[in-house]
Amino acid sequence: MIDKKIVEALNVQINEEAASAYLYLAMSADFKSRNLDGFASWMKIQTQEEVVHAMKIYDFLNSRDGKVMLQALNAPQDTWSSPLEAFKAVYKHEQYITGCINKLVKLARDQNDNATELFLGWFVTEQVEEEETASTVVKKLELIKDSSTGLFMLDAEMGARVFTPPVDGNE
Ligand SMILES: [Fe+2]
Ligand SMILES: [Fe+2]
């Protein structure tokens, strides 16, 4: 059995992960409209990863007999002034998500829910990677500044990313 407060908080986090997926899909569409296909593809994969995050929580709640209750999603922003602006927004968003995860960890700890705390450990590690990735792209875009050659090179590099589906329900 799982505490009601934790069920509610994990349901909110499913919504945050789904909202992240929606945000990154909007960014993918914006990049696509600017013919930055590599960035668009990278963002589409990022969307798939966020769906995986939401599904992890979905599966965990079900395995603990917690009822999944999906909530409404707001329409995301649809245009960013430049790739740099978009990636600065990604970095900020991921820092916000890290804060959400940290609050969840604290709640699990306060409720002595070891299983949830342990489960959230994966997300703690994942957020380190998410922030590092976003911050690296921001730094590269800052280096590139107004160089279209640099932007095309980075676009090609971003386009090389492949989506690795989870091996099982827990990865
Ligand atoms: Fe996520
Ligand atoms: Fe993320």
C-alpha cells in the first residue's frame, strides 16, 4: 500500500513529465519549421524520453496499488527566437524538474516510504544528466554565436542522436 499524499504527488509528476514531452515536441516543430532538422530530431527523441519518464511513474504507481489519475496539459509555447533561446529554456525547465524530483524525494523520506525513495533515485541521476546535456548545448550555441557554419555543424551533430527504448519496464 502507498500513502495517498505520495500517490497525488506522483500523479502530479506524471503530468510534469508529459508536459516536458509536450514542450519538447513544440520545440521540435519550431526547429523543423526553420529547417534545423538535426535539432528537430534531437527534440523529438527528447520527447520520447520524457514519455518514458512518465511511463516509469505510471508503472510504479500501478505496481504499488496507487491509482493513476491523468491531468490536463496546457498548450506549450510554440516559437523560440533562436536555438540558443530554446536551449536556455530547456536548461531552465530541467532545473525546475530537478526541483520537483527533490521535493518528491523529501516527501517519500518524510513518509518513510523507502520503495518510493529508492524508485526516485533513478530520476535524481537522470536529472544530473538532463541538466548537463542542456547546459552543454547552451555553451556550444554561445560559442557559435552568429556563425551559420557552426550552427549547421551542430545541427548535424544533434541529428546523430538515436532513441534507445527502455530494455524493460524499469529502464
Ligand atoms: Fe523527465
Ligand atoms: Fe527531462
